[in-house]
Amino acid sequence: MSRLLIVVDRAKDWSPYYPSEDVLTFDEYLQFSAPASSRVRVINLCQSARYLSRGYYCSLLAEARGHHVVPSVMTLNDLSRKGLFSLQLDELDDSVVNWLDASGSAIDPATDGQEATHEVRVRTYFGQAAQPELKPVARALFDRFPCPILEVVFKCRKGWQIESMKPAAPADLDEQEQDAFAAALDRFSSMIWRKPRTRRRYRYDLAILVNPEEEMPPSDKLALKRFEKAGRKLGINVEQITRRDYMRLPEYDGLFIRETTAIDHHTYRFARRAEAEGMVVIDDPVSILKCTNKVFLADLLKNNKVPTPKTLILSRDQKQPVEQIIEELGLPVVIKIPDGAFSRGVTKAEDEATLRAGLKALFKQSALVLAQEYLYTDYDWRIGVLGGRAIYACKYMMVKGHWQIYQHGESSSESGDFETMPTYEVPRNVIQAALNATRLIGNGLYGVDIKQSGNRVAVIEVNDNPSIDAGVEDRFLGGELYTLIMQEFLSRMEDKRRR
């Protein structure tokens, strides 16, 4: 059973809106109790959100009771720290900047001819803004600071930035703002907290985070359907969500990220939020952190004696990096930025001139660059590891006439052929290297890329979000591969429920 509660300071704060038994005063919420098995969602609309105020205690009590509350204590704390939201807005759409320019005060007489300081104050409601031009900003702020009503002050000195943000309450709104808030609340509550009838026969709910616009997603549409089918056979309702569904996460028991991950990205925020909500999550935040930065991964593997190619970590300010690379690694050599994916940000330097040009280009993107010895092989191993055991194995062949398994052109990308096989046919030292590498990361789902030359194996990287496409990684196991992964979610969700 799921219930939505709206908490206000006093009953009269809700007088402009329709009365409802789901609206409680703060004092009533203090006395409120719900069955341990029920799901309670709380929208905290108390007037003050300062530390130790009623609003602060409302969110604090909600979290202590296991209720899912907006805003959370973390959000309230973040809003009290100006450094977290004093953001430059240069990269926003021109329409946003133009609206801010038009809305700000044109001339400030107090500047006496000096550059004027423009200021614009707006309110957003559940990520919605009354001004169409500000909708992208409102949505982005709500994703980062989920709060029912936000009062945002923009200031322009040399460029527009957020000067301050604070929560507001319904009692602060005028009649026009009350209408906008009521409409946003209606959309939010009906969309976010809905519980469709079709879910009732399932024991658990699992969200799969996808990006329908992604050029090279970790799983294609057919594979996603097979995940859904496998989950439902096990009693798990599997539903695809996108980045716009951030606030719906508390509806679910688990999160499966099937979108390319990065630290400075919504996928990491989803993983953090899901983990904070007590959900089972793959990829978990620690795995994303460890796997998406090749500098961290290279150092981790080296210090734990996992076999890798000879690797150098180079700094932008380092003297004579070219000479060091040639002396220690030789030519040709592979250079790469720390956070590239699908072979992007990776260059092979055949000679000194190419190496210098490649380093110059990569140092424009990153303060650190990796250089690795070049190991020629006809294919790369990809070992899929889940919960500490190998579940699938593929050989990814190099693109014909190219040295990588992916080749990116200006308008399209090409990949080489593949061969999928049972894990028991893979050389033992390849499997062991994959297991040793993932043991350092966690117990999630990983794809370990390994080169093999004779008896030598070298771990190239560990992917926290490995490709699982229909007809490729599932070529040998078929539907069993999807069942294995859904079974892992089921076991973990059952374990959490027991605990």
C-alpha cells in the first residue's frame, strides 16, 4: 500500500486549495504512524527549512520513519551551502540568457556609470517554471535540488549565475503563483506517486534507466525487452525510465542502469539517489567511480598486481613526456583520456610527431593522460562478471583495417565482428584475470576487456556498464543470460526485504 502525505505548518496554509485528508499539519505528522509494510511519500511544505526548524524536522522525521520525502535533509543542507549552487550559466540555451537579459534591471544608477548588476528573482514549482524560457533551468535545478517550491535569484555581473536559492512555502505565494503551484503539484503527484494496477501481481519493481536517443547504448531495444520478460517471469515488474523520472526512484525496489555512465552525469546522480533510498542498484556509485576513470583504474590494478599493459600516467605540466613515453614504452604507443568510452578519446601514435600532436590534443581535454604499451591482437576478450562469477565471454574482433574494435567516423561508427562462447572454453588465466580485476571494484555487473598474447594476459579496462545486446553477448546463453541478471536482482531485493 502506498500513501502520499502533504505536510504544512498550519491548516490555514492550505486554505487556498482543495481540502484533503492527505494534508497534515506538522503537529499531526508528529503523531502520524503507518504500518511497517506500507510505502509513505511526504511532500514537505513547511514554511522554514532552516536547520532545526519545523521544515527541517519534518524531513528529518520522515527519513527516520523510512518515508520518502521531498525535500530530503540532504537537499536542505545543500541549499544552505552557497558554493554548491553558485553556477555559471554560460552554456544554457540562448533563449534562457535572452530572457534573463530582458528581465534584469537595465541600468543601476548606484553604479555611477560602472557596469550594472542585473538581478532576476523567480520561483519554480516541482521543476516547472511559469516562464517557458526557464523550463530547462527549472528542470535541471529540480534534478539537482529536489524541492517543491524554489526561490531562485539570478545575478549578472560578467555573466549570469545563480546568486541564491531557498525553499518557499504555499503561504509565500500570491494568487497567480498559487495557481501555478497547484497545477505543478497535480502533475507531480499524479505522475510521480502513481501505482498502476498492473503491478499488483509482482513482488518487486525494477527500473531500467535508458536514454532512447543514445547512439551506442549498453543494451539495444530487443535486449531491454528480454530483460523485462525475464524479470516478470521471476515476479519482478520491470519498467524503463529516463532521466526525467529522477523523482520516481522511490517507487522501485531496484535500479538497473542501461545507459552509458559518467561521474559528471545524471547516471551517477541516479545511482547515488537509488543507493540512498536503500534500493538494489547496478551500476552502484562506487563501481561507476572506480571504472569510469582510467587513471584510478590503472593505479588500482597496478598496485594490486593485476596484469595490465605497461602504463604511464602523465600530467599536463610534466616536462618531456614524449621522451619518457618513447624510452619506457616505445612506439607505437596508445594514449587515452581518463574518461573515454567505446574507444573514444583513444589514439594510437606510430611515431614521435603523431605522439606529440596526440598528447597536445588530449591535454586540452584532461589534466592527466594515460600512455600504454601497444599490444597487437586480432581480438579483445570481453568477460562478463556478475556478483563475482563469470557469466559470459566474447571475442570482439578488430574493425577490418583498424586497430580497435570500434572505429568512429564523422557521421557513423563501425564495430568489428564477434564470437560468443561458453566461459568454460575460455583460457583459465583470462577468466582469473577478469575475476581478480572485478574483485577490486565490487560485486556488480562488469565487462572486463583483456588482451591475450601467448601465455600473457593484460587487463585493458573494467567496464561498469558492459554491453549486452540481443544476438551478441547472449548468443550462447540466450534468454538464460537475462534470467541470470534478473535472478541476481531478485536475490538482493529479497535479502534487503528480510533485513
